[in-house]
Amino acid sequence: MLRSLGPVLLALALLTGCGAESSDVAGPTGAPAPGGLGRYVALGDSYSAAPGVPDAVPDTSCFRSTHNYPHLIAAAVSGLELVDVTCSGAATADMTSRQQTDRAHGLSEAPQFDALTPSTRFVSVSIGGNDLHFFQRMLMCLTHGGCAQRFGGSASDEVVEIGHRLDRVLRGVHQLAPQAKVVVVGYPRILPTKDSCPLLHSDPTALAFARTAWADLVGEMRRAARSAGDSFVDLSDAASGHDLCAAEPWFNGPVDNEQAIAWHPYAPEQAAAAKLVGAALAAR
């Protein structure tokens, strides 16, 4: 996978006007290394953090993986200083406020915007699915029924509100990192296109409702990106043929395992995302 990101290395070097040099992954500290390609800040929730994908980044309560797409990009592009603050359970409010990651043990994480600096060169953003408990309600209705009832007949109002929140997030990113190339990353399509999925115990009506709501959310993310003048990475087809109910899924089902936590992407999906996000970051 890392070899397949070779063109991204070249494109990023050309984009920044310098050669690829020195280190790869770094924590949220300081300015980019002298001669490096620049500071890359990854903002987002669990679909970017990739909780459960081996191995876990130590000393954090965000359950982010060393093999999520931000880390894969940084590992392939020498001289790119990664500051990965993606965090499981994050919502748009956690961009500017501390995120309570484990109330029982008093654990929290700093606002993700704290990682942004005027010298930040690249930013990826994937956030919004946890707002209004959107993902949680969607999974609940898919596994227990009543999708239309749980969303009052339609998810459109929630989707529009999440879009407004993402608009505010992107304005904040540009204010704090005015020189950055910003890429908004949509959510991958985890649901099958067929009308049955034994894993979900959902009827065709519930699956159709969920597919539409999911696509509408991704569409609103695309709109927000364009409105802000940013690039959008559509991951909808990145896992084509590997949905939740496929013979070789790239997403986990309802039980945590050694490859990912429940309902979250496996390593192959993150590798596919890394290629697309890396190319978008490198594009002029």
C-alpha cells in the first residue's frame, strides 16, 4: 500500500516546492521540521481515527490507530509532519471544546482546533456523523427497526443542520490555518446496495431509508466543502464490493474484534482512503 502512494510523495513535493526530507509522524507540537513538506493536521471522528485497527496510538483516550489514513499518508510521504487529533466519538463541538472521552475516569482531549497553526500546510476534516446522534440513531433503527419513526419520517432536517455545523467548522479551520490546503473527507458507504443484510436484521424499507440518509449526509458534506472553497474526497465507492454484508467486508459488524471496533472500518478501507485523501492533499 505504501508503495502505491509514491505519486502522492512526488506531488506533495512539487506542491510545496521542496524535496522530501526527514521524519514522518509527529505529535501535536511545534512548527514543521526545517526543509520538510509541512504540517499536516488531521481532524475528525472515529471513521478517521480507525479505533481497533492495529496498533493503537499510546497515551490517548481517542482510540486512534497508527494505521489510520492520516498515519498511512505520513508514513509514505517523508518530511510531512503529521499532527493527528482525530478522536473516536468526536462531534463538531469538539473542534473548539474539550471532548469528554471517558467521563467515568475523568478523561478528556483538548479541542482539535488547538492543533491548527498559521504555518499548517495541509488539513483533512471528517466530522459531523456524531452530531445529533446521527450515526447512533441510524444503527439503532437498522438493527431494531423504525428508521422513519426515529427520524420523524425523514433525516433531511438533521442532515441540513449537520451541514450548517460543518460550515462553521470550515470557517474556523481557515481562520486558524489560512495557508492550509483543506480537504473534507466524506464517510464511506458501509451499507449494501442489495435489499437484504442478515447481519443488520433490517427490512428493505429500513435499508433504503438508511442508504438515502447516509448519501444525503455525504452530499451535504460535499456542499459545505465547495461552499468553503475546499476539496472534497468522496469515499462512497472506495469500498465498493466490500460493504458491511459483503463476502470480504472492509467494515466490522456489531461485535468488537481484533481488527476494528463494532461498525467501524478495517485496515483495507483506511488504506483505500489514504490513497484518495493523499491525492486530494497533493492536488493543486
